[in-house]
Amino acid sequence: MNTQPAILKSASENHATAMALDAATALDANWEVLFLRGVGGIVTLGGAFMLMGWAAGFSSWVGAIPNAQTMKANTSLGFTLIGVTMLLLTFRGRFAGLALKAANLATVCVGAIGLITLLEYVFGVNLRIDELLVVDFLTARDAFPGRMGVNGAICQLLASVALWILGRPGAKGSSNATVAWAGALIVGISIDALIAHFEARRSGYNWLDMMSMAVHAAFIYTLLGIAFLRVAAKASTFRWAIGRSLSFEFVSGLAVVIAVAALSYLSAAQVGQETLRMKRTREALEQIWAFRAGVDELEAVAHGDMLSGNDVFRRRWSKDGGEGAQQLRLRYKALLESITADPTRERLLEPLHEAVEGWLGFLQELASLRESGGFEEARRYFQSGSSREWRSRIDVLISELIALERAEVGAREREMYKVSERTFGLLPSGVLLSILVLSYGMVRLNLEMMAREKVAKALAMSESRLHLALDAAQIGDWDIDLVTLRANRSLRHDQIFGYIDQKPVWTYEDFLEHVHPEDRAGVDSGFRASIAGGEEWSFECRILRYGGGTGWIWGRGKCFKNENGQVESMRGVIGDITQRRAAEEEIRSLNATLEQRVRERTLKLETAMKELDAFSYSVSHDLRAPLRAIDGFSRMVIEEYSQELAQDGQRKLAVIRTEAQRMSRLIDDLLTFSRLGRAEIQSETVDMRALAQEVFNELTGRGTNGRKIQFEVQHLPVAVGAQAMIRQVWVNLIGNAIKFTRGRELAEIEVGFHLGAGGETVYSIKDNGVGFDMRHVGKLFGVFQRLHSEKEFEGTGVGLALVQRIVSRHGGRVWADAEEGRGSTFFFTLPKPSL
């Protein structure tokens, strides 16, 4: 056939359609869909709430934390579109196709917002796409090319890529990997921004010193990234194959390594912080020493001027912009910037500033006296106590500052020593512990791999045995992928179709081409029905072998579903039944011949039975007439000539009559026995207890000749059968019990029942008569078979044979148990009534 089977087309299209919506819609579990809808709803509400805040001008709405970064309008719009897209991709119902188109359009808009924002940053232009809906009333219009952060724009672009893949047909394999990578990047960027917000690390949430990612925006991006990772993981074929115990050990080891790394990082960071603080403290000491040197230098210049009167010295400290005073103020400013502000230092710095300004005021006054009053007057003022008083205050304050900073340096050194000692003590222990954990993990993993290798070998051995069994049974196996329509199969499979070697490629089309044209439609329809219902496929059909010839095959296949509940493959076996079919055909032919022979034999048997009935009637009529004549004439002789006959003659005539009557009874029993074999059974429900009691009453109604007979009948279950025949059973069995207990002073006869094997009802009649020797039990149910002489007990020897024939005709069994001189028990079974 040149066309793909319709069911396979629809199965392939359905599979592609399921993957087309998104990885979440491919999941039939309700909670998966609810999860995606929940994420989509949160993202939609978050974005819409921020948009309303911008539209209403409420600054408190657009910022999660007061005075912190706000979520910009284009970011809010992007979140709204992303959330709506996720809701549309999980839509089920009549308008699912329309919802998918709307979702793809929204995805394009999200990607456009992210891409254009990035291009604005790259080229330094402001296209004002962020003002399409609302105007940012918190940020200057031309502050940045785009008001969405660089990291936020990248996350939106990644989200659009993931949503586009989930909304396209045939999204699987590498496409799922792309969704996973997009989700992982979004999670990494957003979590780094969240941590940076809490650590006040600006570089984490603000890239390139542009716009920042807001806290609530980072949270929503994290939620989105997790959702994408969840979808990709659920749709992928990757599964965690390590056992729970080994997984726990792996996670524990990883936790130890992470803990060691985290502690090492914290210790190193603390060492870095202490080093930085000590560096700043040393810089403060250097600034203090530099300031003190400036004071000393300025004082030395003033002394030089007072001693020499040289103008060069005077210019360094004179009132009109002396170089020394300006440099001293600059050094004091540098000192203030280098010292860490705290109450203790502020208590010293404020008096120091007053003392410095006072001393500089003294020097300025000295310069004024020099110019107005002359050198001598200025010298006298210089030698007064004011200069030493100001200088003394400055020296004391500087000394206290130096002492504080030196103490701070000592404390920093001691703290850094402790941290370094702890760090260098932790690192070897941590590294050693990590090595031990990883070594243990390697050993456990090696043991796991050894166990799996052992299982793999056992599986390979099992597969080898299976293939050996299949080859021995002349059975081929196959496995067809319902998406690619290609089948993997064994060599025996292809050999069944007439190939010597295995074909490179085998498809369902190849199979149908080998099916006999008259059987092809039925086989194809069964295959389609099996896929549609996910049920087993079983068939027998004729095939056209490669190279010519025909044959018969049987096949059986089982559907296998993926985690989404969709049929994705079928696996099964196939066998050559050509010889079996030929044998069945031969058997059918023989059966037809046999049936004809049976009909012919049945016809002959029916004819013979009719002839036997005619013969029986003839024998009955022809034999009974002479017997009646003998019996009648003997009776007449005895009645008419009894006076003339001697006693011996009368006795002999009585014997003739007795034997003639016994012969008549024997003929009657034989005829009854013959009829029972042919009589039709009219089944009815029989009350066995009532029937047994009725028979006993009839047998003893004519008298018991003074005998004492104890007759007990249990509550017997009813039976199903011909009541007249079953009555004859009881007549013969109860009659025998009465007859063979004749010599007992008290005859005991008990009729009962019990349940036999398989729940069948076993009726019994027990007596305390003469019994019999069990060695002769095989003769008991034969015609004319007697275990006692006729002189002891009368009878024809046909009664038990009649019992056996009646019970057998009803589908039952009859047997006996006895002990000579102790009595006997006869058992028989009859069918139970149907419920």
C-alpha cells in the first residue's frame, strides 16, 4: 500500500498536537494543569496590579518596598502578557485553537518588548516604548534609554522564547532542553537580583548602572523560571534513576561540600572585610601623622620667620592665603574622611577642629602684628603663652586619636588573626571531609553500578533465553513506534514473511503489503481499533511471502502509553501457523467424514433398536404364553386331581408352578432392564425423603411376617431426575435391605446422605443384614450375578443391575461397602437441582 494507514496518521497528529500546546498541556494530570494555571494567574494579577498603579499614579503600588526600585510599566505589561499566555496555553475546550493563536500573539509582544529594550540600551536611543500605555512619573524622561532593567529585558526575552516553543507543534527533545535552559537562566538572574537586594549589592540587581530589577519583579521572574523548569522536566525523558538511599547520601555529601564552601566563603569574606578595615585604620593613622607633620611644619615656619624675619617663611603662614594654613586645612579634611565616624572619635575631632582653628587664628593675628607693629612686637606676641596653649591642646588630641587608631589596628589584627586561624583550620578539615564524603559516594556509586551491571547481565541472559525460546517456538517479536511508523523486530520475524536476511527498514505499510488482500481490511481495522482503545491486538490472517507463496500467521500486540497517557508504541509477537492451519483443515475434513459415518451408524443403530424392541415384544409374548399355560394347567391339575395324586406328585406340580412363575418374573426383569437403557428421562425435582419413606411403607404394607424392622430416614436433599426411575432405585435397594436382614431379630435400616468430593450429594442406605465378601464386589452390579444362593434369598439377580443403569442414565455413580455377617451400605449420587 502506498498510503499511510488512517489510524497511524491520526495517532501521529494527536501526539504532535498534544506537544504543540505546551509541555504542560501534554500532561493529562489535573494538578499539573492547575499548577501552570496558578502560576499564570499570579503573574497576570501581579502585572495587572502594577499597571493599574501606574495608570492611577499610586507610587506605593508600583514599589514592593518603600523608597526602593519600582516595577516599570513595560515590565508590568510584559508580566500581564506572560500570565495571559500561560492561561491560554492550558485552555481546553471548543476554542482551544483560537486560544493557541492568541497565546502565540501575546508571546510575540513579550519578546518584542524585551528585544526592543535591549536594542535601546545597545544603541543608546530611547524609542519610548515604555510610554505606550502610561508615563513614568517617578523617573526622568531621558534618564535611561529604556526604563526596564537590562536583566529584566533579558528575562522577558528568555520567557518569550520558552513560551513560543511551548506553543509550537512538535515541541520535544532539543526544544524541551531550550525551555529548561531558558528557565534556568531566568531563575539564576532573578535569584541573584533577590539576594543582591538583601545584601545591598547593587551590581546584582542593577546591570551596567542602568535601571534596576525590582524585588517583586525578581520574585515573579523566579516563579516563572521554576514553572518553565517544571514543564521541561515533566516533558523530557530524563529521569532520576539513582535509588533513594544513594540519592540521600549524594545530597548529604553535596550539602557538606556546599556548607564547607559557604563557611570558607564567609570566612574569606570576613578576612577581606577585616583587612579592608585595618587598611582604612592605617590610612587614618597616616592621615593623622600627616596632619601632625603639617602642624609641626607650619609651627617651624612661624619660628623661622620670628628668628630670621625672612619673607619666604612668612608667605608660608601669612594672613593673606598662606600656603601652610591651606595645606593644613586640606590635611584636616583628609583626616576627617579617613577616620571612621563614631561617638568616641567625634568627641575628639570637634575639639581638635576648634584647637586647629584657634591656633591658625593665633598665627593670622601674629601675621597682622608683623605687618602693622613690626618684627619686635610680633616676636613678643609669638613668645606669649597662647601659642604653646593651642599647640598643647592639638598635641593632646592628636595623641588620643593616634592611641585610638593604634588600638583599633591592634584589635583588627587580633580579629583577623582569629578569622585566619579559623579559616585555615576549617579549610583542611572541610577539604578532608569533602574528600571522605566524595570517596564514600564514589564507592557507593560503584557498588550501585556493579549491582546494575549484574542486573543488566541477568536481563541480557533472560533476553537471550527469551529469544532462544522464541526461536525454538518459531516466533518472531516486533516493536513499532506509532510516530515514526518504523518497527524493530527479530530476524525470525522477517523470515516468517519469506526473507532470508533481515530487511534494513520495516514499516506498517510493509506489513500490510504482505497481508493477503482479502484479509487486509480486517487486520487494519483491528489494528486501528486497538490503538484507539489502547487494548491488545490479536489476529490471524493469510500472508503473501516474499518470493512467492502464501501462508498463515497469528499475531498479538500490546499498546504502551507514555507518561501523558497517550499510546506511543506497540510491542508483540508473530508466529507461522501454516502447518497448524493445514492440520486443522485436514481435521475438519476428517470430522465431516466422521459425521457422515456417525449419521450412518446412528441410522443403523436406530433400525437395530427398533428390531430389538420388536424382538423383545415377540419374546415377551411368545415366552409368556407357554409359561402361563404351564402355570395354569398345573394349577388346574392340583385343584381337580389333588385327591387322586399322591403327595409326591402334588409337590412336583407345585415346583413346576413355582419355576414357571420365577421364569415369568425373570422375563419381566429382563424386559425392564432393556427398556431402561432406551427410555427418555423426563427430569423433575424429586423429594428423596418422602419417596424413600413411601417405598418402605409399600413394601411392608402387606405385612412383615412378625419381623421387627427399625427404619430411619434422615432429612435428604432433593434431587433432579425421572421420579419413576428413581423410585425403582429405592424399591430395589430398600427391598434388598428388608430381604437380607431377614435373619436378624431387629432389622435396622438407615437412609441418609453426605457431601462428597466437589460438593456432590451422596445418598446411602445402610442395613445390619448378612453383608457380603468385598472380594466379590465386582460382580455385584452385573446382570444375573448373585452372591447368595436362591435357597437363602430369593431373586432374579437383575435388581442391582437395574439400579446401576438408572443411576448411570442420570449421570451419577453407585457403589457398595460391606462386611460379611455385619451388614452392607449402598451409595449412589444424583445431580443437584440448578439454582
